[in-house]
Amino acid sequence: MNIQDAPHGINIVVETAKGRLYIGRFDSANGFSALLHDCDVRDIADPAAREQHIRETATYGIDVQERDVQVDMLQVSRVRLLRDIAKL
């Protein structure tokens, strides 16, 4: 999924090339950045640990750490809808 195609107000999972993970409510995107609200922001380099955290979040909800986050579009490597993630 392209982050610009994400529906407004839906919780998404954004993974970056450097291992940073954003899970939050999508607001909008322009050519440079995407705005997310009520986000969990983590640096998890290990892919298995990252996927485990994503599945826990899909099961139990977002551990909000930041109210508003701008995500650099050039760093985004993968975008998924949180509702599509398999729960524990």
C-alpha cells in the first residue's frame, strides 16, 4: 500500500528503512511527509521483534507516545492497515 492511498482516520503501520516503526491514525500526506495522530513510535531493528510488537498492538491497541508525528515520505519502506494485521 502507498501511504498516500491510506484512508483518512484509519490506523496504519509505517515501517522505515532504518528500522523505525510508526503506528498511528493517518491524517494526510503531501509529497514530503505524512501526518499521523496518537502514535506509537519505536526503533526496532530486529524484524521478528518488530512484527511481534505490531501484532501486540493489533491485539491490545496503540500505546500512544506522541500526539502528532510527521513521517518523512522518503524513509517509508512499508505501509499496512493495522486492522489487516493478524492478532495474537
